[in-house]
Amino acid sequence: MVKLALDDLAQRLEVPVEEIRLLSVEAVDWPIRAWRLGPGQACLDVITSGFRISLWHAATTYVYHSDTRDTVILADTVEDRQDPLTTLGQSLWSGYVWR
């Protein structure tokens, strides 16, 4: 999953992968709502295992969320900071179960 995140960020920034630094990888259980759109149908809470991957380039931290298979999503960009969890506070991540 780290390789997918690195490749995605390198493509977005148009820089070589070697210029991007891996800061951290954490296993995470992401709460994801699967919405049913039909009349009278309720939504389901689904937990998806994956990773929180923090990458760094040019004084900016890029935080990716992933599953364990083949999907990475650029979830946050934090300029001039190394650790978004510390600088933004735990409340932003309170819905997540860290493992």
C-alpha cells in the first residue's frame, strides 16, 4: 500500500518517488458508512481494515488512507507540519479505531 501511495503522490506532484519521504504507516480500522438508497432501507456501519500512511515532500505532509487490498486515497495535506495527528488534535480522528 505504501508503494501505491508513493506512486500516487509522485504523479500528483510530478516529482521522482525518491524525493518523497515515508513518515509513518499505521494499521487502522476505518469506519465507513455504506448507504442504501432505496425507500425504507437503512444504512449499515462497516469497518474496513487498512492503513494511515504519512508521506512528506517539500515541507508538506500528505496523509493517505487505504484499505488492505488496492485502494489509496489522499485524505489530508498539512503544510509546514510533520505529524497531523499531533498538530490538528485527536478530535479530527476520534471516529477511527487505531490498532
